[in-house]
Amino acid sequence: MSTTNGPKWVAGFKSDYDKLFVKKWSSYLGAVLLLLAILGLMINGMVWGVFGGVKFWGDRLNNLIGLGPLLGLPPELNSFWLHSMSLMNINLVLGAFCAAMLSRQFALSRAPRLEYIWAAFGGTLMGIGASLAGGCTTGGFFNPVLHASPAGWAMWIGLIAGAAIGFKLLLWTLENIEWGTRAPAVLQVPQSVIALYPLLGSVVALGALLWALLWLYSGSAPLVYRAPIVLAGFAIGFIMHRSRLCFSRAFREPFVTGEGEMTKALILALAIGLPLAALLFQKKVIDPYIAIPATFWVGSLLGGVIFGIGMIFAGGCASGSLWRMGEGHIKLWVSMFFFAWMGSTASALFKKFNLTSIDENNTDAFERTQIGFQAYMPDMFSSWGTTFLISAGLLLLWYALVRYNESTEKFTLM
């Protein structure tokens, strides 16, 4: 039996396809799936990072334009494919691009001219902030919190403050600047081209799988471990696009609309992830210090404030900018360019002036710099019980503030 829209079985396949690849996934589902991808990397002795790969892109750019020697950068750098975090970032963009194609949501999106200035300004501040904090919202906040480090919580405070300051500054520009605010014409894509998007998305997904298999069966031990990096990066980009998962939104939206779903999804991921990560540390599957920057507390806090302001103007954090790049947002390409360039430049300058250089005379088991040290709560308190109590208390506090604001809008700044 058939209907006016075709056979029922065709409609059934189309309905399932739409649920999986077109309709937005729950933010909570996206956060949990992201956590599983991160834990998968940790089980393989690796961590999810973004800023390291972005900074590497900036290092390549600075060498290309002749600034490398002045900044003390190595003259010879790996290819984009051999640097693990660069490879992961590239596949994150590809994963988001694949998801955008399968959902027919890819479009080259232009912004008003003023927003490109905001993108450059925001990307610059993000680069400076990440250099101080030892990472972006991923490497400076999420990973350290997951790895039981107070450095993540120090950046958390800075990100909240920076998001509030950044939003107030952004409101001032909207109220006082008229130049460049006119929206450009929308770029129209023929329906015949859009109809081919799912096919192209399928080809990209197949290509990523083959790429991972090539690494896996390369026969070279140092290259084999890049297979999970390709798959994890691709999966993370796909998940973040389908669930619209964005760390900057988790910090921004309570101040803008009072909406807290993204924030609560992030809280859920950390609540689930903390005990699971602790189990991996106790079983010595992975060294927790591998993802803890030596920036607690000055670098984490100050870097968080600067990064928080930057991500408001840029329109996204590091991972959020990457997946939106894959969706076709030109402004985010500009943000990422300046984030990479200034991240490289600021990191090199801070290191040159010994601000973030590791103290070679330090006799402790952890690293120290001028702006902090590697703080790991189980070692600081000699107790996982105290670590869980503090972490759970901070997560509950965050949830209570967000839930209260959803009902009262006491913290909204509009």
C-alpha cells in the first residue's frame, strides 16, 4: 500500500533518518556522548585537547610570515596531520561538516561587517586567555575539572566573570555603534545542490573511517595511535553539531536569556565523568597530570576572565568555533584565525619572559610556573573523599544558581 507521499516503508525510513540526522539531539544526550568519546580517549592514554592544535596552527603561521625566530619557535614543525591535537581538530571540523551535510544544514553564513571586527578581537583575547590558563574551555576548564584539579574551577570562576563582562561590553557596542551592523544578503543554495548534501556527508563519513583504518594498518607503531584520534575527533564534531553543544553558551546564556539547559547538560557530564575518570586514575590507566596545566590559580583565573570576554565577542569558544566552522559560519573562521595566531604569539612571549616556563629548580613532583602549579586534589588532600565532596559541592552550587536564575532571571543582564 502506498500514500500520496510514496510507500509507507519509505516514509518510515525517512522518519528515522530525520530523527537521527536532521532533528536536534537533546543537549543532555550530546553531553553524555561527548563524555563517552573523551573517556574513550582516556582509556587509550590520551586526552581531548583543542588549544594545543590551534596553537600549533598559529606556530606554523608565525614561521610562515617570518615571526617564528623572533618568538623563539622551532624552525621545523610536524605536518598538520602528525600533530595529534591538530589532527583531532581537523577531524572535529570534518565531523561537524558531515553532520551539517547529512542534516542539509550546511550553508556559507556571512555576518555583518562589524562582527568580523568582533571576531578578530574575540579570537585575540581567546588566544591570550588560553595561553595564560594553559588551555581553552576544554583544556583549561573541562579537562582539569574532570581530572580533579582546582585549576579547572579557578578558570570556571574566571569564565563566568568574563562572560558577564563580555556581554555587557557587547551590549554597549550594540547600543552605541551603528557602522557595519547591516546584515548581508543570504547566500542562496539551489535545492538541487542541497539534495546532494546527504550523499556528500556519507562520503565524508566513509573517508574518515578509511583514514582511521589507514593509520591503524600503517605498520608504524607511532602512527597507529592516530586512528582513535581521527575517530574521536570526528565523533566529537558530529556530536557537538547534532546537539548544538557549546561551552561558551553554557556560560553565556544564563546572562543573556536565563536559559540554562546547556549549562545543566555540562554539569551532568561532569557529574557522571568525575567518578569514572577517578577510577581510571586509581587503576593507573592514565596519568591525571597529563591534562592538568601548571596554572593554578593565577593563570587559570586571569586566563578565564580574558578568554570569557573573548568568546562572547568571537561567537563561540574553541571547540564551539570549530564545529560551527564545519557548518559554514565565516565569522568563526575569522575568530579561529586570530585565536590561532594570537595563541601562538602570546604563548611564545609568555614563555620567553618566563611567565609560563616550567621552573627547572622545582623539586616537587608536579610542575610550577610563575603563574601557578599543577594542582591535583587527591594529592593535595590525600583523599578522594574530600575531592568528591568539593567537586560535588561546586557542581551542586552551579546547578542551584542556574536553576534559580531560570525561575527568577536575577542574573540576566539584558
